[in-house]
Amino acid sequence: MPPTNSNNPMGVFDSGVGGLSVLRSLREQMPEEAVIYFGDQGHVPYGPRPLGQVRDFSEGITRFLLNHGAKIIVVACNAASAAALTHLRRTFPDVSFVGMEPAVKPAAEHTGTGVVGVLATPATFQGALYASVVERFANGVQLMQDTCPGLVQQIEKGDLDGPLTRGILEKALDPMLQKNIDTVVLACTHYPFVIPLIQRIVGEKVRVIDPAPAVARQAKRLLEANGLKRPAGGRGEVRFFTSGDADFVRSLLPGLLGEEGAVGQLHWDGDKVLRGEWLQIGD
């Protein structure tokens, strides 16, 4: 593993393009940082997969990112955080990790009606992390949960406001609105891309919580604490990789991230080893 210094890139990964919502916040708060981003489109979605399999994927991706100099790992995926974050920290004790924690605490603290909606994938709801957050912070609050089947796939297609996408969200949100929710927690990194559609469905009086800005702030704090943050100024390069269709992922970047970039192709050798051609900056 290469020695890390402030010029090394941050490593960010997700099951697909959802983590771009986190990368967007990272770029807003730390534009000077270089980034390696990997979207595992070859296995998307992670949500319905066994937790052990998601853990293996996450370990393999982490090794790839670390082997290419990542100075911090941002697990920009709720399902991977739920399944693998504890395992990753144990396996790589010298590495700083930032994961996704369902924003139940701020929702519970600010709800007026006492009813909060949570949208997540099955892996997140089944994980110990979510259970722990609920146990610690949701006392006295009614949580209404929905897995939004098919929503991740729609977002992966770039369909952010079509009839099928709207139908999935209405099916999840209408029963919640009938119970008088005033807050919606987005516990999947894909879901912030449909916030405009969610807001149209629930109305402006319902708060929608995007966790990405808080995750970016935590990454910034860790980099500063470890002396690894790049000095402000300039704009760091981003290398994008996927285990899926590189050309299609490239076509989604301007709309989802507001940036363009080359996308490298990686392939899985089993569940723990990623292989492929390394993209040099400027390719």
C-alpha cells in the first residue's frame, strides 16, 4: 500500500451512481481534493443481496482503492455501510473510513408530528447499524419504512422523474402522508437524485433529509485531523471506474454530478478482487 500524504486521492465507492450524490457534496466542500470513484454497476443493486456478499464486494473495492493510494475511504453506500463498515475498520485498522448512517437522529429531534418516513434498501433495514440508530434515537417517534423496490434501478438508468419512478415513490410516500409524516429520511445514496420529485409529492412542508453534506463534513474533519487535507485552491482531478458499462456511466455524469470525465472499466475476479486498466489523470 503506497504511503499516504495530502496529495493522495480520496477513495469513494458505491454500488452504482448513487455515491455521486456524496461525491457532489465532497466536491462542493473540498474541490481541491483528488478522488478515485468506483461504482459497482456489475452488482447493482446491493440492497437485496446477502450482507456477507456485500461485505466481500466492499473489501475488494477497498483493497483496489488503497492499492492506488487512497488516503481515506468514503463508503458512499448505505447498504455497504450497513453490511461492511465494521468489517472494513477491523480489516484495515490504519485506514480512516467514513460511512453512511441513516439520519434518524436529526429527523427524530426536529419532527413536529412525531411521524418520520425512512426510505432505504432491504440491506440497510436489516443491518445492525440501522437497528442501533433506531434504538438510540427514535424513542417516542413512529418510523414508517419503505424499500422502494425498483427505485435504484430507475436512477441507475438516469430516469429521475418519469412515470415509473414517480409511481414507485407515490406508492411508498402516500401511506406515510396519510399518517402525517413531516420528515423523510433518505437512507440510500441514490435517492437524493430524486429529491425534486419527492418534494413535489410530499409538499414543501415535509422536510427531506439528504445525508451527503454531513458525510462530506466528516470526511473533511478526518482529513484535517490526520494532516491529510490538501491546501485550498485549485480543483482536484476525479478518476471514475465502473464494473458495468463505462460509456453509459460517462453519459450520466453531467446530469448527476455536473462534471464530465473518462470512466475506466474494471472486472471482478471472484467477489474480492478487482482487475482492469488503470486510468491516468488526463486520459
